[in-house]
Amino acid sequence: MDRMLYIAMSGAKEIMLQQANTANNLANADTTGFKRDFQAFKAVPIVGPGYASRVYTQDAGVGADFTPGPLIATGNPLDIAIKGQGWIAVQGPNGKEQYTRAGNLHIDANGILTTAQGYPVLGSSGPVSIPPSSKIAIGSDGTITVQPNGQGPNALAVVGQIKLVNPPAKNLIKAADGLMQTRNGQPAPVANVSVESGMLEGSNVNTVDSLVHMISLSRQYELQVKAMRTAQQNAQASAQLIKLG
């Protein structure tokens, strides 16, 4: 009886975690450059004294889906979208180099090019600094060109180049802040990653698929709870029979 209750309990617990993951995906359906998380169940035998007759259901975090999202035209010269594979290098909240595909960039009060979350965008020698200018353009290779204040349209100056990288997907892990980081080392900038100015990459979350998955998880949770109730009823019935005996 305890085996039935144990399996149902562990299954219900992990389904709740998957529901939280699916809810997080749905909440980020409109987040620029968001990559959905996907997970799977796995059976983990409980080892110990005696025969391993207990199996625990565990939600295994498989990783993130790196499929590119749809491109959305904005016309903003500070908005960039990576075409195909690749990542924009930024300085994460921990001070280390991390990666994102959210290209809705801004210039902060100190003239540093940052993401919408305030993470500094990295160039070849650290955060990219933008001088006061009346016009800014970002080339397909990440080169930043500005027209300084008070200068004519022909007085263009290159002030930096965004670091664009393309590490293997198996070497990437998703941090709690939504940024990507490598398992080991920092990838070097590559020339085959290109960006398109005036565009943003949308989230790759399929809302219909996520809603259907959420409904399916709810039904699975109900089945696990029903199994636990059945185990309780069977235990009570067994106890009554023992008393009668």
C-alpha cells in the first residue's frame, strides 16, 4: 500500500513543478528573446536496505529550447535581432560574461550600452561606451557608428563593436536570471554571427501548446491525488478488516 501512496505522492509533487515551469513559459510569451524551458519526467529507484521496490518520479530539467523566435520590426536603431544562431555578450549581475538574444538595447545615464534589464553590452575590451551623439547605427557585424553632437552627417565615427558569439548549445546553461552562461570558458567572438538593426526577436513560446500542456498536467495531477485517496481508503478498509478478525 505504501508503494502506491509513495509513487502517487512523488508524481503529484513533480507535476506541480512542471506546472510552475509551464506557467513561467506562458508568463514570458511576450518577453523579447526569451527561450522556453522544457522538462521531462524520469524514474529514480530508491536504493537502500532490502530490495529496491520503490521508484521516485523526478522532474528532470532538460534545458532550454534554442529555436529562434519570430522577428518583429520596430524601426528603432538601438533594437537588434540576431539572424540565425548566435548570442549577444553582456555583463551579467554576477559581473561575469553571460549571453542573451534580447536586443532591445538602451544607453544609460553614463553612456554605457545596456540591455533593457540594465546589463552592460560587451565589446572587445569590456562594456561598450557611446559618446553623446545625434545619430547611431549598428551594422550587421555589431559595429557601432555614431554621428557626434554638433558634427555633420559625414563626420561618422566607429565607437565599438558588440561581441557576438556562437558557443555550442550543449555548452550553454540557463541561469536563474534568464541569461545564458557557458559550462566552461568564454567563447571568442565569431564573424559568422550577424544582426539586423531595427528588429527584435520575440519569445519562442507557443502559447497554445503551453496552455494544452498546462491542462494535461492538471489532469495528471488530479489522477495522482485520486490514487492517493484510493490508497488511503484501502488502508482504512484493511484496518477495519484486521479489527474484525
